[in-house]
Amino acid sequence: MTMRIRNLATIFALAILLLCVAAPTAAIAQEYVPTVGQDGKDVIWVPTPEELIAAMLDMAKVTASDYVIDLGSGDGRIVIAAAKRGARALGVEFNPDMVETSKRNAQKEGLSGKANFIRGDIFETDFTQATVITMYLLPDLNLKLRPKILDMKPGTRVVSHAFSMDDWEADQTTSVEERTAYFWIVPAKVGGTWTWQTTAGKAELTLKQIYQKIEGNLKMEGKEQPLKNAKLEGDRISFAVGEGNPTPREYAGRVNGNSIDGITKLANGSETKWAAVRRAQQ
């Protein structure tokens, strides 16, 4: 009887040991593995090549001071690459299995806490705190997101793999092995009439804007002059006035809502400050 009990105890212990060994093996066997071309909520999943990811992050000049949000983050590779550059990074992905895969991939790279992932719908998620947005979506999805992106803080950088934003022309494009990435800087909203006082009287700047492209004229001392070399990059604006009186002058400033603070450079090299306020629309 004693021998039988011992044998049963031995068999029981071996069974427990086998279960302990088999459990991790079963977990590994069941680990989710995404496949190229699988269906997603709005797009099929096709990963962005590592070489193009590097080019995209270079275009956006991602540094440790950035907060990068990848819309439709898939297996997390863009978020992880941004985190490796020291940036705080977040991936928004609808597929819960992909979210867990991304978390495992980040953990393997030792980036848990730096590269984060959430399950969410990109059209219902607040990504307005990002300094850099990355995405690999379809043209119609880019257009659907465009109004929200254009309302983000001026200077926010946006990079898209493969697809543009229709008539919002990219500030820069790059290609890696026949794959193209598009880059934009969210422009400040500057359309309208701006005024400020000078020693010679009131100055009146009228601007027309289509995305980051601007044109207009400057009226001073009763003389109206068209702007030359007008440029808008994020919240930074610059332009010059041509021949006439006063001339020539170069203007550079930073836009903050309905105000612009800047420097005017005169022909003799001297500089003066200017501070404009946008006139309320009637």
C-alpha cells in the first residue's frame, strides 16, 4: 500500500511538472502573429519598411523633446523607432491583438513606458497634444482627418507614408526604394487684415491664405505694396516689400492667435520691432 501511494504521488508530481512545462509552450503557440494584407477597421495592414520609417522621422526632425503619435500603429514599429530616438511615443490601433503585439515588441526592445499603445478609433481619439503625427492610411482617411490636423497647434509636423492630402500640398517629399513619404507643417491661420502703429502712422497688412501659401499687400503712409517672398512655416511668417516708400524692408514674426510679434529689417541693416493685431471681421 505504501509503495502504491508513493507511485501515485510520483505520477501526480510528474503530471504537474509536465503541465508547467506545457503551459508556456501553449501560450507561445497561441501568440498572435499579424499577416501582411490582413483586414483592419478602415485599411488592410501593410507594414512600413524600416528604411522609410527612418526617413519619415528624419523629415519630421524627431528628437527627445517630441511627442509622436502614430495613427493606425499596426505592430508598433513606427512608435518603437520614435522611442529609440528618445521621443515619447503613442500608437493608436483599433485591433486589440495588434495592440498587445505592439506592447510585446516594445517590451522586447526595453521600451515599455516610452513606447505606449492604446486600442482606439483614430477618428474618436484626441491626438492634439502631439508634436509629430505619423500615419499610413488611405487618401479618403487622410482627408477625413485633415480638418482636425489643420486645427492643431501651428508647427505640428505630419508625415504620411504613400498618400497625400489632396490640395494641401506637402512641404517636402522623400522616396526610399520606390516608396514615398509626404511631410507637412501645420500652418497658423493668418488670413485677414492686421494693423499696427509705426512712427510714420498706421500700417495695414492684408493676407490671403491657402494652407501654408500666403499672399497679400502692405499699406503704409498711404502707399500699398505687394508682398514679396511671403512665407508661412508653422507659426513663423516672413515677407518683404519691394520698391516704393518706405523701401526696402524685410519682416519676420511669430503668430500667436490674433497677434504677430516680429522684427523689421531696414535697408541700412537696422532693425525695429513690430506687433500687429488682426482686425475683427465685420
